[in-house]
Amino acid sequence: MKAIKLDLDGGKSLLRETLKRIEIANKILDNNFETTIVYKTKHGWHLYITAKKDLGEYRIVAMQAILGSDWARELYNYKRVGLNKSKNWNILFKVKRNLEGKILSKEKYYCTINYKRVLKNG
């Protein structure tokens, strides 16, 4: 899997702090991230990070937790990966509806960040 998905509950300061963490993690992981797409949600943010290399399911869960995604979500993701019953264990809802089908909340596009590898001479 190459998709890291973060669920953040908080304001712009939390988003800024998380984007700094992503930058640091990207450097430590040898520039493995390609893009981060950010969406505003009712209670915070959804971030979709695309990695260049497959990280594996447990590493994805670990990276999501390290980068600050909702801890309970990541605890359940860890359990789902261990049960190995579904390939769709890493879900963020783009739209939430009530029982009648009325939209309660919806992601709103905020920005895209592209990471380019900087090569050093000598």
C-alpha cells in the first residue's frame, strides 16, 4: 500500500504542526512521499499522503499514528490489519450521511503539496 491517510481533529495550528511532521518524516524516509492532499472536514482535516514505495499495512498504521492521526482510528486499523479480513481497512469518509440519507458533513478540498527530491552536487 502506498496511501497514508490522516484524520485530524483540530484547527489550522494542528494542520501546520502535522505538515511539519510530514516534512521531517519525508526527509528521514529518504523522500518517499510524493504528494499530500488536504481536505477540510467538519471537525478538522483529512490528509491523503501518497508514498513512492509500498510501505506495507502495519507500517502504514504506524506512520499514521506517528504523524498524529486520531489514535482510536489507528488502534482499530491495527486490529483490522491483524484480522486480515478486508483490503478496505484504511477508510476516511468523504461524505457522512444520517439514516435518511441527508448529508451531515462533507470533505472540502483545501490544498495539494508536492514533494520534489532535491539533489546535492558533491
